Amino acid sequence: MTNVNCTDILTKIQPCPPLTWRAWLKAGLDLFKNDAVAVADLVCVWQARAAERHRLRALDDRMLKDIGLSRADAEAEGGKPFWRR
């Protein structure tokens, strides 16, 4: 087994070539695109959750009984903010 110390490892590391402005810009745009997609997905989930809760609160007592919920359950779930699960 060969002994390796930190200076051996550091002297063998090749420096990264400098980024061109096009590569730098592309990397930044890729990061922005990924974040924008994640935010758009989150907004869609929030909208769907808010609509489901609104529809749940609009059900009458007979419909709630059919799905096994009470009015209090529906109000408790429907009263949650859209960002909470």
C-alpha cells in the first residue's frame, strides 16, 4: 500500500480551464430554467390544492356523508392555507 498525503494529491490536480462567457451564460441560464420550472410546478400544486379545498367546502352534508366526512372535517381541511399539506 502506498502512502499518499495531501500535498501529493494537490500537486496532481489540474486547474480547470477558464469558462468562456458563452459557457458561463449557458450555465446561468440552465440554473435559472431549472428554478423557474420548479417554481411553476409549485404554483400549479398550490392552485390545484386551493381548488380541491374550495370544492370540498362546497359539498353538501349528504355528499360529505357519502365520502365519510363530517362538516367539521370539511371545514377544517377547507380552511387550511393553500401552501399547507
